[in-house]
Amino acid sequence: MYLMNNFLPYPIQVDLSGILAMVPLPLSQGVLLSLLQQLSCDISTDTPRKLAWMTDVAAAINPADPRIAAHVRRILDQVSHTLGHHRTLPTTSPSEASTIRLLMHVINSVLLSCK
């Protein structure tokens, strides 16, 4: 994953899968939820990579975390809506549509865990 920041003129490479595999997780649930939302804002560019990241991030979200519990449902519904729309676009490949379907299952699973 490449992240831009305001201080360096070049992107920073981040191993998101490696970060998400760490125990304890070094990213807060709020950061994960925000990252998922931000990745969904423009999934029309670098789609396969973003969908993979979104799947990993969605699987790491704990909807019972009191710091995000009030926001999880609304944000996941928004992300799910965006994914549903993207899946219907004629430019979406069959592989991307399959990945979106899997990601939507992960999101639905997290939503079922919401209080």
C-alpha cells in the first residue's frame, strides 16, 4: 500500500497484510474503519489492490469495540452501497465482481455482529 503524506514528496510503501497480521494489532479500530471508508471512495483506480486491502481491513474490524460501535453500521452500509454500485458497472471485470461479492459477504458478517 502506498500512502501519501504532507511532509514527504513521495509515497510511503506500507505492508498492510503484514500490519493486519500483527498481534496485537497496531492500528486502532477507528483507523481501520476510516481506512475502509477511504478506500471505498475511489475504487475505480487500482481496483484489485484496493479490494484486497478492503477485504483484509473489513475482516479485522471489531464492531463491538466501544470506540467505533456507534459508527460501524452507517459506514459499512455506505461501503456496501458503493461496492454494490461498482459491481454493476460495465467496466467491472468478472474477477473484480467476484472479489466484491466476497468482500460484501465479509461486510455482511461484520454487520451481523453489530449490536
